[in-house]
Amino acid sequence: MKNQETVFIGADNGGIEVYIGVGNKVGFAKTPKMLAYILDTKNIYGSVMFTSSMDFADEEGFAHYDDAKILAEEGFKLMEMTKEY
């Protein structure tokens, strides 16, 4: 991944979409493990931007409006736990 490209995380259809740059979808995850895998294989280790769909996840297939953020945070934590130093 190029350093200047922004990474976007959005909620859709009960899962998390990952974009590198605008409109360049690189993955979709419904589990923290899959999100961690996408972030790792795409070398996404820096900051990410949440799209507004993350604030309204209940309109994007999640049971509660916070559920997409919870899924993303669990994926980030899993990736951090499995990172080798």
C-alpha cells in the first residue's frame, strides 16, 4: 500500500468493507478474523477512516448501530495480538 492512500472502512450488508483509496474495494469481512486477515494481507497497519455507514450500521444489516464499530475494533485487536515484533 502506498503511504499517501487513505484507507476507508465502511459497513455494508452486515459486514465491513475495506477500501484503499476512493472506490478501490480490497476486501469484505463479517468476522474479526477475516478483517484482521484483510488488513494484514493488504499491509494496512496505520490509521483508517470510518465512513458514515459505520455510524448507521443498523441501516446496513447490523442489529445495533454500534455493531460495525465493535466488529472493526475486534478485528484491529486481533491483528495487533497476532503481529510479530
